[in-house]
Amino acid sequence: MKKWFCSVAGLSLALAGSLAAQAQAPPVPPPNILNIEMNNIKPYQDGAFDKVASEYPALSRQLKDPTHFVVLEALTGSPRAIYLYGYDSYEALQKNEEWELGNPAIDAKFDALDARQAPNVSEVRSAIWHYRSDLSNNPAEADIPHSHYWEVVIFHMRSGHVEKFEEMTKLYRDASLKIGRNVPWATYEGLAGVTDAYLVLIPMTSLKDEDIGLAHKKDFGAALGEEGSHRMNKLSEESVASVEDNIWMVIPEWSYVEKSWIDADPQYWAPEPAAKPARKPAAGAAPAPKAPPAN
């Protein structure tokens, strides 16, 4: 099997089951511009990273940061975290940058957190992606506030062959629809910080979606058919340089999300703090005196 077909066959596992566990929630449309910051976490520094990462949302709330973000931690591959920032346009992205940089006090507070986090990361990279509605599928059905896991696939295309991704996407979408899987995914095209690449985001309410999808793997291959498989493999061989396919878990403690998300799933995004247990008397301490009986 060539790279593309192997990837979409695995991708179909998540897509095939993603509708099964969806609950009703306000639709969250894909942002037009997606800025993704990748933090490579040093081995065995997860705990230290977690401690600092958990402080960013509180600071953002305190400062009324206008831009929300969702943070995912890798369950596969090397230790990493990705910060997802969505914008309507480049202009909106610019306004957010100017909001922080235009206020030295705010900038200094975020810089202080960055300095504390620096020893826990080996590299930080950012890339800007543009939403391609024509290469996406049924995004209105995605239950984003309840999607606690994501499959993230990046297709690195050979230079000069980017347009062939469109044909491969159509083959994949048609095969999915044939088996009754009109499931949601969002596709983005790399604009800056990455070249000749497409990003596919697949939301999952739980990893059970992967289990359910296993039952439909053969159905997908049958729907694609011998001719479709041959065409997919040929296109992949000619145009796909490499594929990154990983599963990520949303970390609510690291994320700063909109109120509508919290309202949709409050126990996940804003759980009530656990009640502190009653303090026990120290060992050997005399018990508190009892009140005298009333006359």
C-alpha cells in the first residue's frame, strides 16, 4: 500500500465511528485562519511542563485576552503539545498580536511564563494554515466542545503536485459516503511556516470512535474498489512526499476556550474544585473538649 491509502485507511477508523458518540452542542465552524504552535516537550519533563502550561489560561482570563486557544497533547510520537489559535483573517491575527505587544505590562507577564516554560521544551515552531472548505466534509456536524480527542494528519506534498491532493480527497470522500459515513473533518492548506502541505483535523468524542471504525475498514476498502485503490496509490506515489498521522488528547487545564464551550460541557472545561477533606488532629493531640450538657 502506498502512503496515502495507508493513511486514509487509518484515518477512516476515526471517521467511521465519530458520529456514534456525538452529542448535541452549538456548531463551532472551522476558523478561516489557524495558527498552530508546536511545543516539543523534553523527555520526562511532562510534569514540569504541565505545571506552567496550566497557568496560561488563568492569566488569559485575568487579562481578558481576546483570543482563545485549545491545547492538545500527543498520545503518539514524541512528547509534544500543540496550541491552536483560530482567526477570521490575517487582520484579526494582527490585532491580537498588537493587543499583547501594545501593552508592556501584559507582554511582560506572558514573557515571565514563557521563561519558566523554556527549560521544559526543546523547540517551538509555528505555522499558519488556511481553511479549505472544498476539501473538508460536513463540519457543521462536528461536536467540537465534546471532542476530547483528535486525529491530526499532515500530508507533505511533492513540489508541483499539490493539486493532486484534491483528487485524492474526492476519492476518499466518495468512498466514505458510499458506506454511509458522512462524517466531519476540516482540511487546511499551509500558508506560512510550512510549504506544500495539507492538514486534516478529525474530532473524536472518545477513542472508542477508533474501535468502532475498525469494523468498517473493510467496507471502506470495498467502497473504494480496485480501480479507486489503484488510482489512489498512483496519485500518492507521484505527489505525496510523507505523511504524519497522530492521535492527540485535549487538555482542558491548558486551554482557554469560549464560554459557549464551557456551557456545553462544564464538567470537562470547568470542573468544580474538589472539596478539601476535614483536617485531622495531629497524632497524640488531645481531643477537643465537649460542651457541657445543657441544664
